[in-house]
Amino acid sequence: MSKSLSTPQNILDRSDQLRRALDGDFRDQVVSSLYGEAQRIAERAVRRDSSNKWDLDQRIDRIVTSPVFGLPMMILILAAIFWVTILGANYPSAMIASALFSLEHQAALLFESWGVPDWITGFLWHGVFRGLAWVVSVMLPPMAIFFPMFTILEDLGYLPRVAFNMDWLFRKAGAHGKQALSMAMGFGCNAAGIIATRVIDSPRERLIAILTNNFVPCNGRFPTLIMLATIFVAVDFPPVFASIAAAGAVVGVVLIGVVFTLLSSWMLAQTMLQGEASAFTLELPPYRRPSILRILYTSLIDRTIFVLGRAVMTAIPAGAVIWILANIEAGGTSLAQHVASFLDPLGYAIGLDGVILLAYVIAIPANEIVVPTLMMVYLGADLMTELTSFDEIRALLVDQQGWTLLTAVNLMLFSVLHNPCATTILTIWRETRSARWTTIGALMPLIFAFVVTFLVATLWRALV
Amino acid sequence: MSQMPSSQSDRNCTSCSVHAHLAQMGVSIGHYDYLVALAGNPNTGKSSVFNALTGLKQHVGNWTGKTVTRAEGGYQLQGKNYKLVDLPGTYSLLSASQDEEIARNFLLFGRPDCTIVVVDATALERNLNLVLQVLEITEKVVVCVNLMDEAGRKGLEVDTRALSRDLGVPAIPTVARTKEGLHELARTAAGVISGEIETKAKRAQPPHEVQKALDELIPMIDAFAPGLPNARWVAFRLLDGDHKVRQALLSGELATIEAAQTTTDERFSRAISIHGSQ
Amino acid sequence: MENSWTSWLFLIALAVVALLFWPKTGLFVAISRWRELRRRERFEDALKHILAWEQRRQDATPESIGGALGLVQSSALSLVADMEERDLIHSTGGALKLTAEGQRLALHVVRAHRLWERYLADDAGVPMERLHRAAEKAEHQLSSERIDALDAHLGHPERDPHGDPIPRADGSLEKDNAVPLTDWPVADIAWVTHIEDEPDVIFHQILSTGLRPGKSVRVIENTPECLVIDDGVQEHRLVPVVAANIQVAAEPVNTERPVGLRSLSELAKGEAAEVVELGSMCRGFSRRRLLDLGITPGTRIEASLDNPFGDPRAFRLRGTVIALRKDQGDQIWVRSIGEKTTTKDLSASDCYTNPEEIKRTAENAAQGISEA
């Protein structure tokens, strides 16, 4: 073969000619020959013990994907996880809170005795530290219980079965069944959920999954939901059933989130992201026995500490900002009160109030600090009340701030539907590299949140 | 090729620090002697192998596509530093999905000194498809037959010797979760790199017409780029019309993996923005 | 309260002003950019039009361009003058011809259009009737680099979903020997190769009959008023002007249900079968995915799980469990394991069986059954 024949262009042209000359689909032939070879090698290397039939997995699968039990089981498992979380987190939360708040109290007294100026003591201990204390006590216990349980499910191999069960619904919504996987990851953190959408091959369906992941309440939002469910739903039940009722309420809110995921997916598929379902191939891996040590490591170090660390990092500046807002006065009222009363009309229209909206504005960097912000603004600068139990929080919210069941319901809805946190928005941008989709991903949920809460508030006021 | 490491028992070397933890993920692995790629189907415990070798703690979940990005770590063996790159799990290297492209580009352009292909002992047939595809690209391969314990529980007996013989590269049985066999694996990879263990990759015989086309193209490629280690694979890709390989051929230079990966990411974003705007 | 309402109004006003005048992304900038794009689109559409007429051996005129693009006479003329100035076309006595550069550009747009349609149909799953409009937009936005990449990604398809040949990178085009359905002899079987996607009304009417490229039809009656055809399921009556938009050829495109085979979707739960082939309508990424998972001819596959909604279902093959949707299962042809007439040893060289051979084997099998 002469050298002159081997220019790159010649090679390309010849390969194009050869490709067209090949009978049938080149790829089909290559893959078939590869699999033929693989099959022959495997047959020689593997001996099957026929007495040990491999059907434990199949038996489990027949149950978890069964037409009758499949879906109820999914909801039941979810409810059980929440129930254990609520039950287990209540007491440690109160303990951590009282420990940290007494530390705040003692430290403030100590500073006072040293003659440190009041504003420094206030800023450091009643601002920065209090924000931190709230975040740790509200978030740590539920996370430390929720994450390990969720990781067990993940390591067992249950999640692909959920995707298998749910695919039909997603498909009807114009989306992909693997969206269920990214949603499941979203329970931990929406940013992680958005990264997990990479398992979806079709760009259109992946984009839908990215834009709607926010409707899964992440761990930063659970504490809010759990607190509200405990304070407003569980109180109406006898103590024995209280935690079950609370778990039921949280599951209800999560299901509302799922409904909105499907609804918004459907709306996107009808408008901006038209198209029909792409190929769906999902492997259902064999069940694996989870390794306890690894689960503890993953869920406690990787997830809990990571998420908590992020929350703490935002809680410190947020605590400082709130303290400043609450302590700098203009015209006799604090800045926080000014902002809150500015937001009040909007808050009232959607069944909430200005302080809650202010809390959501401050909590844009991380949803975790919504409840701490609420508490700190409600309590103001000079109140030294230590809220260590749900009863005391209830007293504050209902008796002093005039919360009603409507406030609680709408706050739960708002919490599930509102805009994603800054980290999530950034992740959307990183994954799509498109300002347009990032904007839609941030604003669409917010619009949903306002519309839904407004409708609920209006109907409620008209009917109740 | 017959020199299988499993025959040389060297189990007393417990002090060898296979699990020595070199560096955290990312670019911090400054100096390394050898580059080892870790490929495999999704959900074969590839991440477990990676964790066990590097001492890193990448999360291992039981669902397909868990590792969606490339992770890097290092380990040390007999005074040499190895950089281990965990590629995304793929069923094949032929489709044009994002992860397959990343994995394939790394094997082709990243020029690893050795590639460990992790296979699931309970689904050997499906996994060998990928092994055969990797063998088309490179001969420096060690097959890590993972999940041997699961296979045992399911009543499957995997003869790794027969496997080694048929594939022409070493096959090491492992249970990554309990770190069983990993020392052996690292030593075998070292042997393949040093040339102590000779490998002669099995190549699936393509249909007659395809073979004829290949026979015509390979000499042309060889004449154009003498010393290219995998002219056959390049010919394969040209017949399939692989855009990246065409470009690499036209430009005369094989792009680096970094560049290739950026374009992949950007291409995806573009696809999204263009598609979305329709 | 009073105070806050005025502040709200002010904020809203501010937002509206920003929306209009923001540099780069504001409404005004967007509008001017849109007009620039429109101009280029018009150019390319006109070139495409001239190319299409050249291929039909007709001469395009400024009037025909005006008609196709919906322009008034004066703007059509100025468009033509503009293109002439740029050396894209030259006119000889009212007839417009493409220059080499004009032809290159026109082929580029056609290639972009048809490849994009192929992509939308194969990978994005956009329904047939929406393909054309989406591609009309995308064809103007694709660089030739991206088109080449798309071409390779799709596995160098020869035809778009309507059956039109896709120009290759070097500008060559596959010869088309199809004729309009109206010219097809009565009683002969014809294979639909192409459905003209313009005008919309006629295209939709054809789609509603269920005819698609790759289907076979038999012309039963051909009169100037009406054309009666049979697609094997039912009879359709078409007005000749509609039927003329369906191109047919004698060459069979193998998409019919292979004789004697069942689709994977038809397997009962727990039933095992052997894969015979992947249907030819299953293309692109979805076909490659199925192959990569090991669904190749000769593979043993067993319906393993149903789910609460009955779709998707999970199948066991090669030691793994894979879930597939029904419309994918519909494309995978299988036969019962006992039904095999010859036991074939699967070795590498004869593992791949070509479709013709498969069909023959299947027909033999079917005969065997009917005789038994």
C-alpha cells in the first residue's frame, strides 16, 4: 500500500464506502458477534448448581412490584421511615436544644460579668450562636435517623423497583421512569437529586427531571414539615397515635409533592419540552445485603455531617443578619419588623405572614434555616425564652403569633413547592449551562407555591 | 499468557500496604508512577473495588448509574504509586451516551498503563461483552471477577482459570466488600504493567464482511500512523462512523481526555438548550 | 399597609422596565436579534425551495419563492436580488439556478433538517406530526460540525422518518426510484417509502389513515375521483391529490411483523422465548441500548415481572433482569423455544443471521406448524 493512499481523507472516504457496502446494520453485527463470544466464554467458565435455584430475588420482586401490594408498600415504607424519624428525633432534639440554649445563657452571663459590651454579647450569643443552636437541634436528630434508614433502602436495591413501579405514571406525564431515582435522591438533597438525573439519557426527559426535582422535600425541609405535623396535626390525636398521625401528615405532604412533580412534568412536556417518551431500559439489580458499617459511614459522615455542615455555614451569617435586622431600629421598630410588615399583605394573601416570607428570603442559601429564622424574628432581641419542646413552640406560634391550622397547612405546602435553595439553583445551572432553564427551574416552583397557597387560603377563608 | 499470578502464592506479604491511602480525590495525586483505569458494567461493585484499593469512601448504592462522574484516587504497592481512575459504569463502549463516551475516551486517549475491568460473577455473560470491547482497545487488562460470594450463594461456580485462558488476560476472583482478593488484583495489575505477565487479548471474530473491511482499513491506518497501538479499533470506529475518531484522525493528533470531556459536557448542554428551544 | 402597597407598585414598574430594556437579554434586544435570524432563515428557505424544484427538474421563479415562503411580490424580488448579489443564485430569463455555493448551502440545510427529524424521532421520541415544524426551526441553527456529530451519533441514517434521503456530508444524495401512489398499478403491492409532509392538511389526513413509511399497501381501485387502497387491516379511500403525496416503491422495507413470530410484549408472565430479531422501526439510540443489554438474535429471554400498571415489564436475560416498556417490547420479535426447527450452535461467525434468513426460517417454522 503506497503512502499516498493513506492520507486521513482517503482513509475516511474509504471507510465511508465500506460502511455503505456492509450488509445490514454494522452495529447489530458487531454486538451480536461480541455477545456470541461472551456467551461461549461464559458457558465454559460458569458451572451452575441446578439444585440451588435462584429465585429468592424473584420472590421478593413478585411482592414489591405486585399489582396489589406494590404501590401501597412503597407508601408504607416511606411512612414507616418518617414515623421512626419523628418518634426518634423528638427527645434528642429537645435535649440538644436545652443544652445549647443553657450554654448560650451561661455564656451571655459570663460575658456580662466580664464587662463585654451588650451588643457584642448579643451579636455573638443571641445572634450567631442562637442561629447555630437552632439548626443543630432541629436538624441533627432527624437526619441522623433518616439518612441511615434511607441508605439501607438504597443499598438493598429497592430504588430501581420504585422506578419500575412508577414508570407508567411518569410516562403518562411525558417524563422518564428513572426520574423516580433522582427524586429519591432528592429526599436527601435536591442538588444530589439533580446530579442523579444523569442516569436519564434523553436530554428532554432529563431536563424535566432536573426542573421538577425541587418538589421532593429535601432533608433541609423535613424538620419544618415534622415540626408542623407534630404541632398542628398530632395534637388532635391521642398521644399513642400522635406520632403516627404526624408521620401520616408528612407522607401526605410528600405525596402532594409527587403529584406536583407529575403535574409540572406533564405541563412541561405539553409546552416547552414537547415530545414522546424515549426508550426506557432499567436494570433491576439483585438484592444485596447492606453492609452496616458502610451505611453508618455513608449516612452519618458523608450525608448527615455534610448537610449539617452546609446548614451551619449558612446559619452563622444568617444568625448575624437576623440579629442585626432585629436589633437595628428605625422609627421605633426594628428593621425586621419593617421588612415583615412590608411583606405582610403578600403573606396574608397566601395564608402566611410577613415574617414567614422574610424567613424564606433569608433561607434562600439553605432551607434548613427557615424555622430558626422564624423563631428568632418572632422572639425578637430581648426575649430570652428558651423553646426546647414542641409545646412551647406551639404556645409561641398559636397563642402569641396567631397561627391557625391554615397557616400550618399553607406553610407545609409552601415548604414543598417553593423555589429551590441557592445550592440547587447553582446545580441546575451547572448541569444545564443554560440561564433560561435555570431561571425556569427557580421560578416555576415559586409560582406554583404562590398560586396553590393563594387558592387554598382563599377557599379556606371562604368556607371555614 | 500462562503465567497466572494465582499460582504464585505470596500470601505472607501482609505488610504490603495495598490499602495505603495516598491522596484524596481530584488533582491532588501529584506524582504517580502508573495510571490504572477501572472500568465495568454498572452495579458490579466497581465503586467498592475503588474504595477498597484507595481507602477512599465513595458512596456505593445498589442502583444502576450510581457513579455518574469520574473519580480518582491512589494506592501504593511495593514502593510504586498508582493512580486509579474510576470510570462511569457502562454496558458497552459503542453507544454514544455521555458516560460511555467518557469511559471510552479515557481508555483511548488517557492511555492508562493497565485497565481493570470489574465484572459481576453472577452475570458473567452480560459483563464479558464489555470486557471483549475493552480488549479491542487495549491488551493491558486485568479482569476482576467481583461478587464471588453472591455467585456462591446463587449456586454459581466461576472458573477464573478457564476465564483467563479464554480471554487471554488474567482474571482474579474478588469480594470487594470484604477486600478478599484485592491484594492479588493489585499485584496482577503491577505484573501486567511491568510485562511480567504477558497478555494476549481474545478478540471476537466479527462477521466475514466486516473482517474484510477491517483488513482493508487497518493497513491504511498503519501506514498513516505507524505505531498506533490499536489500529484495529480505530478501523472499527471508522466503520461505525465515530465522529470523534474521525476528527482525531483528520487533525492528526489525538485530543487529550480533558478536552474530549469538556466537549462532551458542552455538547450535552447545547443539546439541551437547542432542543428545549424548539 | 398603605405604604407597602405603593412600594409594591414601584417594584413591579421597575421589573417591567428592566424586562424591556435589559442589555443582551431585554425584550428590545431580543426582538432585533430575532429579526436578524428571520432574515437568514428566509435566505435558507429560499435556497431550499430552489433546490427542491431543481430536483423535480423545474425552474424556480421569484413568484414560486414568494408562494412557498408566503412573501408578497416585492419582498420576494428583493430577496432574490439579495441572493444574487451574494453569489448564491443566478437567474437566466426568469428561471433561478443555484450556484455551487448556493447548492452547498441548500444541501447543508436539507441535511440539517432531515437529520434533525431523524434525531427527534429516534432519540427524543417526538411524534411524527410535530417533526417537520420542529426541524424547520432547528435547520437554521445547526453548524455543520454539529450536524456531522449528530450524523455519527445516529449511525449515519440514509433516510429521514418521512422516507426522504438525507444528503451525505459530501453533498451526494441517494437516488430515489419511488413514484406517487397515484401512478402505481392496480392490484400490485406497494411499499410506502415517503410521505410528503407539506401541506399540513394533507399530511395530517395521511397520518390519520395510519400509513407510514415501511408499510405495505395494495391499490384496489384507481379512478380520477378516488383511490381505494388496502393496508392489510382495512381499506382506505383517498382523493388523488392526497394519494399523490404518498411515494411508493416495489422494494420492500422490512418492517412488517415477521411471519410466525410473536413480539416480546406478547409473552405471558413466566414464559421464556428466544429473540429472533429487533424490528427495523426500532432505531438509533434505543436499538443500540437494547443490543448493548444483550438483546441479540438467539438470546433466551423470559418475562419475569409485571408491575402495578402492567407497563413496563421486567425480563430476565443473560443472568440479569431488565425492565422494558411495552412499545419497546413490541419491536422485539421472539419465538417460543420449542418452536425452533433447527438447533443452531451459536458460534461467533454465524451468530448474526441476516433478516432474510431469519424470515425464511420463520416461514419454514410457520409452515411446519400449519402442516402439523
